[in-house]
Amino acid sequence: MLRRAIISGELDSGTHLVESMLSDRFQVSRAPIREALRELESEGLVESRRRGVYVKSLAPQDVWELYSLRTMLEGAAVELAVSRFDEDDIGALRRHLEAMAAAASTGRRSDFADADMRFHTELFERAGNRRLLRVWQSFAETYRVILEITDTGNPDLESVVAEHQQILAAIERRDPEEARRLDEESLRHGQSEFERRFGAQAGGGGTAS
């Protein structure tokens, strides 16, 4: 919840995050609050100062770094995974894609983001590289929140489904280069959409619809 509040701009940069107040707000003890703040600091979303922990909102450079990192990681995962996918694995991708399509048709954007993340996580899990998977997992929740926020402002989720259908088709053909190209193209579209929304928030223009 804190991650989403920071990335969405609900919590302004410089906001002092007081453990006791967060504990009361979320009705939990201070121990999980401290753990959450440590995790968010490792993601660059909060920073420790002499007098406590403060929100460190995403800057344009942060957005670029996050998407550049993901493009590099996921490109490698796709190429490694394609030759390792069996029919059961491809069936799992199809189910995630069907869940995306069903959520898109009914406007359930949070469900859409969850299914989208499961689709991409499948690529990392099948790549056969444990270190690559761990790096992805360390940032996966940040990307899921970015994806959910981006999808909330995307009026054409069906086009995202179509992009993933093309990625899946390339995987089914066992064409790692084309699968990587299509995946990177889809990520660039997602980056452009988030940067558009991020720019609107930073400029005080509110959330685009």
C-alpha cells in the first residue's frame, strides 16, 4: 500500500513516514512497518535521514532506469526461456493471456495487471537462471504497481492483449529473437504510457483518463 501511494503520487516527495502513525493507519505492529520501509528504501522509494524516513518520489531518471533495467532483464529472460518452454508452460501463458483478455473486456484493471505480471514472471521462471529470477523478484512489486497505475489510464487494454498474443505466437514458433523484439516493443509502449501519466502528475495536471 505504501509503494502504491508513493508511485501514484498520493504521498508527496519529502513526506515524513513516522512508524507510530503508519502502525496506527495500517493496524499492524511496528516490526512489519520497519521491514516495509527497509524494502522500499532498497527500491529507492524512501530514504533515511537524520530525523527519520522520508518519501523519495520517482523522478524521470528513476522511470527511465526502471524500464531500462526491466528491458535488459526481460530480454535476456525471453531468449533463455523460449527453448525451455514445453506445452504445459505455453498452456500457462495462454491462461494468463485469457485472464488478461477477460479482465480487459470487463474493465477490471487490477485483475488485468495481475494477469499481465503473471505472464511476464513466467518468462523469468522458465529462463533457468536463478540469479536473473531473484533480480526480477526484487523489483517485481514495483513493476506491478507501475503496471496497475498505467493500465488504469489506458483506455485500450485490448491492444495490450494483442501485443502479448504476438509475443506468445513467437514463443510457440520457438523464435527467441522475434519474441524478444516484440516483448521489448510492448515494454516501450508501457514506458511511454507511464511517462505520459507521470509527466501529467509532475506537472500538476492530474491523472489522465
